[in-house]
Amino acid sequence: MAIAQGRISAGVGFNLIGQHSQERNQEATVYVGNLDPQVTEELLWEMFIQAGPLVNIYVPKDRVTSMHQGYGFVEYRGEDDADYAIKTLNMIKMWGKPIRVNKATQDKKTLDVGANLFVGNLDSDVDEKLLYDAFSAFGVIVATPKIMRDPETGNSRGFGFISYDNFEASDASIDAMNGQFLCNRAITVTYAYKKDTKGERHGTSAERLLALQTKKSDDERSRPHTNFATGPRPESGQPPPPPPPPSS
């Protein structure tokens, strides 16, 4: 379907790592997550075109149900427009759910290192966007902040969770935000309890060591290749061989 000199891709059965990613300018593409089932490609187009000219919108869908899987990708003509969309549209609510907008290149691998925080004593007026705005100053938040709500009324239960991509950010967040006031209530910020454990919290030395090792491994893989072929090295104390004569 062609719209405004761009296109909306049907997107059944592929993801960003697959066929469609090879056709995109990744630096000008944003990932859009936490989408409500009612959100359509057309609606995403109407919203995101406010930030700049669009090239393509791609929303992966389930082959059987044809329902989207809660996320999509929006490609702009330029990187500046993609950056502007991230600044203005991240955490905007669609059907009551705050959407997550970030560079698609950053979302290929969102590693849960264990830098997961519990935020308690929240006022009923604190929503996901306010939580994001308050805590994103300390580092990269890898998922939409989660406020636990009553399933029937939708009202906040007074606590939520935030996950960072490293422990430096989560440590700084605890130091700065624990005991601070949000909407006139002093909040508590600590490491969250691990799932399926008996009272063990995140932030352990084992998690930190694993996160450090993973980061080193990722850094090694991302280094540019420098192993270039060379000629035989001269022996110690010997002058290097003369260059070859110019070809006639």
C-alpha cells in the first residue's frame, strides 16, 4: 500500500534481522515497541510522519492469526528525523499503553544483565512516562518501565520495576532516587527480587561479573578487523627489503 511516496509493509513472518532489514537504512530506522493490538500500520504512519518524511513502516505479524506481535519499525528519510521521533514520541500512550521508541540498531540485542530495580511507595498519579522521565537520566532503560496495576480497575498498586543495561546506571539510580519525592511521596528504590528464588535480589557480584564479561566479549566482537596480510618481516638488525621496481 503506497502512502505519501512511502510504503507500509505487510510484514508477515519476518523480523528486523531477516529480509526486510537488508533493505533499510538502519540509522534512520526506529524500533517501536509495547504496541497495543488495536494499533495499525496506518495509525503508526499518521503518528510518526509528524516527526519527518517516512520511507517505510514494517510491522511483523503472526502467520496464523495475522495479528501483529507488539512491535514494528519505522524508517525515515534521514537520521535527524529518526532522532527527533525518539525524543518526541517515546513513552507516548496509545490505547493506554506507553510505547517504546528507540533506534532500531540499539534493539538488535537487549540483554537483561540483572540491573533491575524495584520502585515502591508510588503515588497513584505516577505513570510509566513519569517513571521513565525520572529514571532515564541515569542510563539506558532497556524496557518500558512497568507499573503493577489492578487487572480490573487499571489503578496503580503503588510499585513498579525499571531495568537498565548496566549496573553503573542502576547503582547511580538507587543512590540518587531512593527517598526522593515523586508526586509528594517519598519513593523507595532497591534492587528487585529475582524470579524463582527465595529472597535473592538482583545486583549480586555474580551478576556483575557476568555482565562485565559479556560487555568485554561484545567489545571484542565489535572491534574493527586489523589482521592484514603482510610480507615476511626482516630479521633483527637487517634493513627492510627494497620496494619492487615499477612495472613498465
